[in-house]
Amino acid sequence: MQGIRLLLPTKNNEPQFKVGICGFGGAGMAQYHHFNSLGCTVVSIFDPGPPALERAMRMSAAPIITKDFDLFLNSEIDIVAICSPDRTHADYFVRSLSAGKHVICEKPLSNSLDGCRRILSASRQRPECIAAVQHQMRFLPVHLAMRDIIDRGELGAIAYLEGYYIHNLTERASLYDRWRFEDNATPLVYSGCHFVDLLRWLLSDEVVEVVGMANNIAFPHYPESDTNVVLLRFRSGVIGKVITAFGFGRPQDHSVRIYGSEKCIENNLLFSKDGSFMIFAHPRWERRNGSFFRGRWLRQRMITRVFEHLMKTRDLPADYSVASYPLRLYEHGLAVRESLRDFVDAIANQRPPLCSVLDAAKTVATCLAGVEAYRNSQGVGVEKFWLPEFGPFEPSPVTG
């Protein structure tokens, strides 16, 4: 494969590749550690900003730290991990593919249709290069279990589902730099794409129409809206909702609810019509160097068991029984690492990644339809944003 150098497997049979990280903010720093933990070696870091270069020199062992992207690409790397501002994704992605590198990009794939189009074209020209997007919500154990339940048909006829991306960014938005402010990054594209993508993936279905509203109340210093709410009509007729908020005064909320004619899912609880429920996914805690932090894990596991016992034994009528699980299930580090593991495995086995650039581009198109919907206070058909590269647009056979 021209321009791609595959290294020999390590002793634990995991393939090892040399990685270059493009952008050393929060995502870049996290991926630096994750790639090294997966048996790869980060040997090059690129960022045009002096503060980021200083962080890289202070926090990493990469031998090449540079603001010269050509030097970065020529530093004998096999993989480029793009962790830069959204507006730069397309340029760095296209240049990296043209140089024969495997590429994984932070979500969203791009903040524009033109950027998506350019990336898709570059990917077609370099089919030997694995190109992926890090929509890590697909890799959470609870979401994988949801997908299995849906695929088995346990929920019956699904009518509605929703996802929440509540993340207080009042400090984080400018922690490493101010690109979100400078680029007026809209919450729905920048962060809400997580759940637009997740709902598409859970249903294996496409959105045909979006309506939405937005305001700028909770985080008024943000130059764009800070709260976006969109309703999605899927081709199957299912209605979805995604809430994205940057300024609410609470910890992160990444709840998912799916409502069917037979059973319903609320996070990791599977409810039946008679009021009974089962817990289908338990919290997991990350391993470091191959072992758990045993004391912490045991404490958390004991607390979990106590809560589950109380949830099962409360003497309440079925209609008023437990409705929520008390512990959060969003293991961010685990999800990020598993998405990178899938990418590395795809390179090693020359298979498609589980989140391709084509699929991620469809998520961008859906989000852009949502932005137009909330800005113009009208329903917007996704067909308006559907690229020819996606194939024929299939309208919904279901009305109203």
C-alpha cells in the first residue's frame, strides 16, 4: 500500500502504529494517552498555536512537536488523529489522506457540506487509507446493549426516542483556546451531532425532516445560541428529539429514552407494560495498565447492588414504581478508547471502521438542516442537504 507503513505486532499481538496528533487541546491530550495505551506510539504533534505547542512539550514525549503541517505529515507517521477546531477538519483530513495516512477525526466530520464533500472525494481517491470519525457514543456499552435490544425487536413498534447532550461549557469553551467563540460554533453541530448520530445508528434509519427552536439565555456571553432543541422525523415515521445545551447549571446529562409499543428503555432500564423492569447494562470502570483501581471499583459495585436492591423492593403500585437509575453510565474515557481501538483494528485487518466518513457526513447534513430549522422557525427537509455521494434520498412513506 503506497504511502502506508504497517508495523509488526507487539508482544501482546496488538498492532502498533506511529501516530501524529493534529491539535493539542482537550481532545488531543486525551487521544495522546489513549493511543499510547493501545500499543501505538505518538511520535508527532502538530498545532499552530504557541500555547498548545508549549503544552505538548510539557506533557508529551513525542519527539516531533511542530506548527508546520508538512513537517508533521512527513514525520514517518502511519495515522493522523484530527483534534483541531471543526472548521479545519476538512483541510487537514484531505491533506492527510493525500499523503497516504490513515485518518480518524473528532466529531463532527466537518461543520459544512463543502467540507464533507471534499473529505468524501479524498477518501474515494485513497481507498487503501482507513478513514473514520470518532462518534464515541456508538461505543458505550449501554448504547451497544440498546442497539441489540432494538435489533431483537423487544420494544415492539418504536414510536419515539430522544437524547440529551447537556454539558456546562461556560468555562470549558475557552479553556484551551477561543475557537468556539471565534467560529460561532453552534451547539447542534459541535456537540448535538453526538446524539443525532446515535439516534440514527440505534434505529438504522435516516431523518427526513427537522424542526427546532433555540435560545441564548443560560450562557448569554456565548456568541451563538447556547440551547438547541430539535425534533426529527425519521423515514420510518419515528419521531426523535435531541436537546443540546452549553450553559445549564448541572453535571453532564447524556440520557437516552426509547419508547416502544411493548417495552421502553430509559438509559439502562428496560420497562414492561406491567411496571416490571430489568437492568440491562451496569456501569463499568476503566482499566489502567490492565487492572482495575480495585478499591474504587469495589465501593462502586457495592453501592450499585444496594441501589438495585432498593429499586426492586420498594412497595409501590406498578404505575408508580422506580423510573430512573441512580448512577451515571457515560464512561467517557472507555468510549473514546474503544472507538480508537476499533479504528486501529480496522487498519490492522483492512476492514471498514464502525463509523465511516460517509455515515458521519449524513449526520452533519441532518444537523445543518436542524440549524436552518431553528434559525428560520420552520420545518426543513434533510433532502436539501443530501449530497449526491449519499445515494438517492428516500422520502418517508409515512405521513403525519
